[in-house]
Amino acid sequence: MDEKGLRQLIGEVKRGRVTRRQFIQRMVGLGLTAPLAAQMLAYSGIAQAQAKSAYKPTKRGGGGALKVLWWQGATLLNPHFAVGTKDQEGSRIFYEPLAAWDPDGELVPILAAEIPSTQNGGLAADGKSVTWKLKKGVRWHDGKPFTADDVVFNWEYASDPASATVTIGSYKDVRVEKLDSHTVRVHFPKAAPFWADAFVSTRGMIIPKHLFEAYKGAKSREAPTNLKPVGTGPYKFVDFRPGDMVRGQINNDYHEANRPYFDSIEMKGGGDAVSAARAVMQTGEFDYAWNVQVEDEILLRMEKEGKGHADIVAGGNIEFIQLNTTDPWTEVEGERASIKTRHPLLADAAVRDALNLLVDRQAVQDHIYGRTGVATRNFLNNPQRFRSKNTKWEFSVDKANQLLETAGWKRGSDGIRAKDGKKLKFVFQTSINAPRQKTQQIIKQACQKAGIDLELKAVTASVFFSSDVANTDTYTKFYCDIQMYTTTMTQPDPQVFMDQYLTSLVSSKENKWQGRNITRWRSEDYDKAWYAAENELDPVKRAALFMRMNDLAIEARAVIPVVFRPRVGAVSNKLHAPTSGWDNDFWLLKDWYRDA
Amino acid sequence: MGRYVLRRLLIAIPSLIGISIVLFTVLALAPGDPFEELATNPNVPAEVRANLRAQFGLDDPVTVRYVRWFGSMMNGDWGFSFASRIDVDQLILQRLPVTLFVIGSSQILALLIALPIGVYAATRPYSLFDQIANTFAFIGFSLPTFFTGILFILVFSIQLDWLPFVYRTDIAATGWRWWWEHGKQALMPVAVLGLFQGASWTRYVRSAVLDVIRLDYVTTARSKGLREIAVVVKHVVRNALIPVVTLVALQMPAIFGGAIVTEQIFRVPGIGSLLISAILANDTPVIMAVTFVFSCLVILFNLLADLLYGWLDPRISYH
Amino acid sequence: MAGSILASPTTSGAPRAAERVSPGAEAWRRFRRHRLALAGALILALIMLAVALGPFVWTVPINDIDFAAKLQRPSWSHPFGTDDLGQDLLARMLYGGRISIAVGLAAMVIAVVVGTFVGAIAGMSRGWVDAALMWLTDLFLSLPQLPLLLLIIYLFRDTLKSLVGTEAGMFILIVAVIGGFRWMPVARLVRAQFLSLREKEFVEAARALGATPTRQVVRHILPNSLGPVIVAGTIDVANAIIAESTLSFLGLGFPPDIPTWGRLLYDAKDHLDIAAHWALFPGTAIFLTVLSINYIGDGLRDALDPRKVM
């Protein structure tokens, strides 16, 4: 789909022929994010519908204990040091950002009084600044007032390289200015198409200045508040054991009326996903379990008991297969999979197309992931009027056989195809994870029928995803022919996500394999489009650029998408827990309640 | 004997140092990265990771890091966890009570099962009791703990709904009720571990008693007219205990860090699960601290076992 | 003389000289009379035959994915049922059984041999040799298995792969690693036995008769200290089979599609409530293997025990 198609679709939304939700869903199906889609609509003048709150309780407290299970327990409670979502969630119980992303990609104000926009003057016309008005009357858990000083402090704290915060990416290039006690302005060095990054959502939780001031920079790890958070959130800190348990109790001075419902919260960690699902859906010991990455069959069985159900919310995660464009088996100047080489077998487009035809996404969806993995049609839907070339999603062993046969790959005596003495044998690696191993097996079987031999390799997750320079099994080294994993797109904006295919970021020995372009695929067109998108203020044009980038990468078969991975949680049937695919599970913890 | 103990303790110090060097080197060389989760996060620029590594001294050569670690250990500073950013000794102390309670009880249970059953089965070899005991013992150690754990959960928690299966350290109750709740949730993990351990120990006890029960002095004791139970307890068991003492001594340190699978399944926040999550996260300070304590315990308990041999069998002498 | 008058007439003339029976033959004879040991040997032989020849008889492929036949109970077409991908369990068990049994036995042999060797030397010598060997034992006991595993496999995997091929290389690594972590209890047990046996009268007698230390060990002490060793051996087989599944779960063992018995148990654990057959068969197989090895061990022990009258 191109820009014209996008504008036409937006026109349909304006005329009411396509609903807002349908539009957003289609954009997500095309590989964009809901926040970007919402931004497109806002830019085109389609007003944001006021979300009606589903919160029913009419008084604060009295709900008893809320027990939640995170099978990867939080190990620290300072949001600026959060390693992975588990720590963000632990912190989110106590800390809050200025705004959060709802499931439709709309910004919801939390500590902000309202969402900045061009209409209310919050967003500057030249895109170089955004002004946030803070909510008045908010207090920290220790009683001190929340003011603009805290917001400015967070910027100083996070942007200081000596603190080594993980949120630094969102704060180091901006400048934050205090306008008055409850107004701040964020300045961008150049027009920023995506301004809702600093102080928003997972990287925007605000920590109190008066407790952290003495611990900036290199002393950041010594702050006692690191272990005893004091925030503005619905629950106050009680106890914390890293990896095991976080406890909080009701904050009676919370800045919204009638909230929170529960008197206390307990977040237990450890164990595995299946037993977490059991604890919610079979024994009812817990009310909510995070990220139950379990085969859908097992989930369905448990749902039958009537105590709980699986809560599935669409996000942007996609399980991908990557094809190496370089040769991992030849060493050049001490480096394997160097860009100076070309993969002898995968350089042949026929082989890549054949592999694309051999991924049985339907079987993977039906028998492995179920509702938790929706087969993706190459990122590109086939909306009736807007076709893209060569992007049908198909599974056909016969076609693959044909393709290979005509390209000159003949079957040998062992059933494996070969050409010019080179056999079609690949090493296919992924991390240890039962559904992944099953997917590997399904693909291997299909490939065998087409005369391709796959050797399966499964690497421990902590090694696969590590950045250890000495280890040959990491996914960034890509010292094999094919690999598969889920690329997470929980960032609201695709810009950072799409830099995975930039020439300048090719992973190589020089940059210690820290480069994000793991497939080492290079394309001038892609690079041009990416740089253009970085500076494009019109979200519709930007979206069109992203879609073009998607097309390029997928047509070249640098990647083969397998299934979408929505987020799955296990929820007790009596619990009302609104979740969002674009933010933490706890993004609206204040609104959680239980039927009496 | 006193001199022997003193000598052994003195030797223990350099051997501990030697062990710690080997441990440290293994950890330094093993693949894996404490900051791997940051690696997959596109928002964390590479400089931050590099900064963190420098902050924690990860880029220094192994020898420098070892000396630094050793020096701080001597000063009582057990290190700082990469993953949780708190002091390691705090982490360990938080988990110690639960570990001692759950894992310790399971070892006691194992002994309580193995000793009587093993001895009795050996006094009546190949009888019905012996066959049944043997069969249960075989079943017990042929099935891994992850399996029996899940079986127990399915039966007792899900089908019968008698016992909770997620272990919680903070039960809000007092007095009698607190003990009752703790007992209920500890029952399954203690049983799983205890039965597994007890199964193999039963076999050892039985074999050790069988070895001894045919010896002449037992026949003598019987022919002196002593009651069977006196014969068994006073003469047989004491001499058969040597292998049992060896095993128990070998197993004691495992209380501190060994029951990984059981802790995982029941979410018992013990030191075993701390160790495994530290290993998977490459949180070296925690791994070093736990394994160092572990090796101290190994040396200590093996020394105790050696001393006990001397008491059990006076003919064993030490120079 | 009274003693030489035969009670019944014999066909041959002179009395035959008493047959010289070697201790080995004697032990074998006694072993044969131990019924349970024979039963154990039979069961083990059957199992080994089944896994060695079975795949030639039952030729259903092990990784034939057939979703229509998911999680089926045992039936004629699938005597052991199917797993959640529709793969035939009997074929998988026969194929994986080779690996499991080989790993179990090989690891056990390594653990027992190394352990007995170390324990015997430590138990017989005094002073610094004993101390040094015990230090080594304590070192291995303290080593955290997981990082060491990761390290060893990472270091040696590629060299072994180029030397003997992927599967054989993996096999050697796994057996070395599992066996390498099990010899310490055996060493300590053997040493304890030696410490106590070495002072016993019959050994003293042998010493007085001029037996060299080696002879004392091999002919007198060792056969009497085999009790715990044999028990350890049988427990080790079960442990090794299961340890291999734990390794595979961590990605360090055989590739995840190789259906060793331990791996089958691991895959089946989440489906126990609806597909118990999936776990039942590998569990029973491990149980039977362990049982048979154990009875063989009992028979061995009884056969070698000079005091037992059979």
C-alpha cells in the first residue's frame, strides 16, 4: 500500500465507512503500530473518541488482596534501570508516567492534566517542542507534592551517561524546561515526528526528585529508594524480595477518586508459564498471570473449568525467520558471516522463495499457537483494492519443488537437492522454547519433502540473546544459515524497530556484533526510505514510507514472518483488568477491580 | 584426634582458595552475558551497556577481577548483584530461612524414610516387605522430580484441591494458623524432594545393612541370646552407618543450592532458585557467593563425615 | 580309610581329582542360581534387543507429523499412542532408547570406574595423596554444574564435531559431562569402605602373608566394598538418563527433536491430565531398565560375597 492508498483509507474512516478500530487493526496487520495509526488519524483531523471508562466501583478500597503471578519475577524496582518488562511492571505498581498507551494506540493522561495536541497548543507547529501540563494536587507516597521539578529531574537523571540508565535513549537528545510549577516543555533538536517518547509509558515513569537527588550519576546504585520505591501510584510499597515477591498496600491519597479498588497487591515471581496459568485458571490461587506462553490447547482446556480465561491483546510482536545473506561457514579476516561474503545457497532467489513457501503458517497457528499466534500474511494484508505485488502468503510443497527444479536444483540419491556440487543443507537455529522447537520440526518436515535438509539447533535463551563477543551462538553473530525468534515491537513507534535493516547498522566484528542489522541485508532504497521517515512530520507519509520499507525487506526475503504474537495473560473470570498491547500490563492498574 | 582436626581445618583454607580460583575462572570463561536483556532492547544504546560493563569491572582481565573479588570477600563485602542491584548477602539472607525450612525438612524426611525401611528390609531380604520397599524405591528414583512434582500438583492441588501449590513466604496469619498454612504449602515440595532422596537412600541403607548382617559378630550377638532388635540397633546399624554417613554428608550442602527443580515447580524462593536464575542471567557475583558458601559447606561436611567414621568404627585411624 | 569308602559304586575306577574351579566361574555359577538376577538380565537383554533391532521391525518414522492423530491413546496403528504433533511414540521410544540406554550405561561406567579408582587410591594411601584426592573430590563437588556444562560444551563441541561427527561428538560430550559429575559420591563411598576394611583382620592376614597392596586391594578389599558401588551404579543409570533430559531442556544436549526417554518425559509433563500414556511408557521403560540393572547388581554382589551360601 502506498501513500495514496493510505489517504484513501483514512478518507473512508472520515466518511464512517471504516471504523476507527478496523483502521487501526489493519495498520497493525501491515506492520505499523497502533500509536502511529492513531497519530495518522489525529493528524488528518479525526477526533479521538473519548474512551468511556469501564470502572464500576464507587468507593476506594474494600476489595481485598490482588494476587498476581509473574513467572519472571522483578529483580529491581527503579524504572530507569529496568531490564526487560518484568522490572517495568514491578515498578509500575508504584510509579506512574505522564501518559500511557491504550489498546487502540491512543494516549491516556495519567500524571498529565491533558494530552498535548496541536489544537490545545501543546504541540508546537514546527514539531520541535511539546508542552505538558501536569495534574495538580498529586502527592508522592510520602506526602510531598508532585511538581514540574520532579519531571525536569527525571530528565537530568536519565540523560546522565554516568547513571547508565536504560531509558537514556529517550532523554539524551532532548532538553526539558520548567515553565511553571505544573508545566514543562520538552525541546527536540530537530522536528520530531514521534514526540510521545519522553515521560510516556514504559520509559516515562517519574521518580521523586527529593529522594533521588543525592544519588545522580555514578552514585545512582546506592539510593535506598531503589529498593523502597516512593511513587505516585495506586499502591504504596510494603516489601520486596528480588526475583520472588513485591508487595504493596492501598494508597489512600491517590489522585483519582474511588481508586484503587484493592487493599493490597502481591506480585509473586518464579516458576514457569504453564503452572502460572494453572494457578489462575485451575486452582484460583491467583487472579492474574502474565505472559502465559503456553500452547493454546492447554489454555483452552483450562478455560473449560470456568475459573479463568486467557486474555489476548494484540501488540506488535512478530515471530520471524531470518535468512542469512552472508556466508557463515567461511571465515574472512577472523570473522564469519562477514559482509564481504555472500551466502552460496541463499543468494539464489529461487531457494529463498522456496523456503518462504515451505513455512506452514496455518499449521503453526492451528496446532501450536492457536489464539496466541495469528499467521501473518507477509505483513501485507490483501485488502480488496490495495494490492501489493508478490506478497501472497502461501504454503505449497509442490510449488517449492517446482521452483527448485526449474532453478536447476536436482535431487540427489539421498533425496537432497544439489546444484554444481552444492547441497541444500542448512543449519536452523532458535532459542529453547517448546513452541519454537515444534515450529522448527514442522518446517523441517516440509523442507524434507522438498529436498532441503535442515539441521535443527536450539540454544539456551540466555546465550542466544546475549551480546557476549566470544560466543558463537548468539543471534547477532548469526553463524548459521537460518534463525528464528520474536522481534518485540513494544515501542510505540516503528522508527527504531525498522533500523534493523539499515546498511549502517550491519552487525559485524567491527562493532562487536552490536549492530542491529543481523541479516546483513543491504538495500539503498531501504536506507533512503528510512532516513526520509526520520524527518517526515506528516504521519500518513511516514506510514507509507514504513510500509514501503516492509515491502522491500519481505520481497527480498531477508525475513520470513511466521506468526503475530499477541500478548496473552491468564485472568480470573471475576477480575476486570484492562490490558494494552502497547504498554505494560499494569498500565491502568488503578482501574483494576473484581466483581463482588 | 584434635591434631587431626586442626590439620584438616588448616588444609581447608588453601583448598578453599584453590577452589575459589577454579570457580571464578570457570565463571569468567563460560559464555553468557549479564546484560543480554539490554542487548535485545533497541532503545538501549551500546554505550550504556559498555558503561555498565565498565562500572562493574567486567572488562578487566580475569586475574584482576579475581583479586578484587577475593579482597572484598575478606572484607565481608560479598558483592553486588548485576540483576537486582542490591548486595548479595542481603539476597542470600532473605532466602535462607525458607531454604532451611523446606529443603532441610525434606532431608530429614528422607532419613526418616530410609533408615527404618532400609534396615527392616535388609533384616528380611527378599521377603514381601523387601520386594515392595524395593519396588517403591526404584519407582522413586526412576522418576525425575519435575515429573513427580507435577503429578502431585495435578492430584493434590487441581483434582482434590487440598493443597496450594504456589509457595508464599508472607502469609498473613498468626500462631497456630500460620503454622497450618505453612505446613500445607510446604507439604508437597518437602514430599517430592524427600521421597526422591529417600528412595535412593533406602537402597543404600539396605545394601549397607545386608553387608554387615552376615558378619560373624552379629551371629555371635544373636547366639548370645540378645533380642533381635538389640542386635540390629546396637550392632548392625552402627557398623552399617558408614556409607549412610558418607551420603548424608554429601547431600547436606545440597540444601544450600541444590533443589533447583523442586523450587522452580513450587516457586519456593530458596537459594537453589536464586542460583539458577543467577546462572541464567550471568549474574556472576551472586553465583560466586553462593557456590563459595557451597564449597565451604562441602569441605566442612566431608570433614565431619571423616570424623564420624572414626567414631563409628574405632579401627579407622588417622595419622 | 573310612572316609574314602564310597557310599555308592561308581562306574569308573579311581576317584576323580577335585575340579579346580576359578573364582570367576564360581561367581558365574552362583549368579546363575540367583533367580531375580537372571530375571533382571533377561529384561535388560530384551530391552536392549528391542532398541537395537526394533526400528528395523517397526518402521514408522519417528518424526512424521500428523495433526489428525494428535494425542491418541494406544491403538493398533500406534501401539504406544501419539504425542501432540501426532508422532508415533513406539517408534520414538525405540529410537531414543538406544541413546538413553547408551548414555545411561556409559555414564554409569565412567562414574563407577573413575570413582572406584580415586576412592581406592585415597582409601589405601595415607597422608598427602589422600588429602590431595579428597581436595579434588571436594572441588568437583563444589563446582556449579551448569556454567561448567555450558563452558565445556561450548569449548569442545566444534572440535569433537569435526573429529567424529555431530551425533557421536554430542554423545561423547554428554556422557563425559554426566559421568564426570557423578564419580565423586562413588569415590567417597569407596574410600569410606576402604578406610574401614583396610583395618580388618582378613586384610591384615593377607598383608602378613606378604600380599602387595595391589593384591590386597584387588582380591580382598575391593570385592567386599562393592555393595555401595553397585547401588550407586544402578541409581546412576536412572540419574544419567534423566540428567540427559535436563541437559536437553537447557539446550546443551541432543537437539530437541531427538526423542530420548528423558526428553519424552519432559515433553509429556504438561499433558499428564489428558495424555497420561505419553509419560507412562518412557517412565516405565526407565523404571524397568533401572530395575533389571539393579537385580543384576544384587546377583553380582551375592555371587561375589564369599560368606553367602547359595
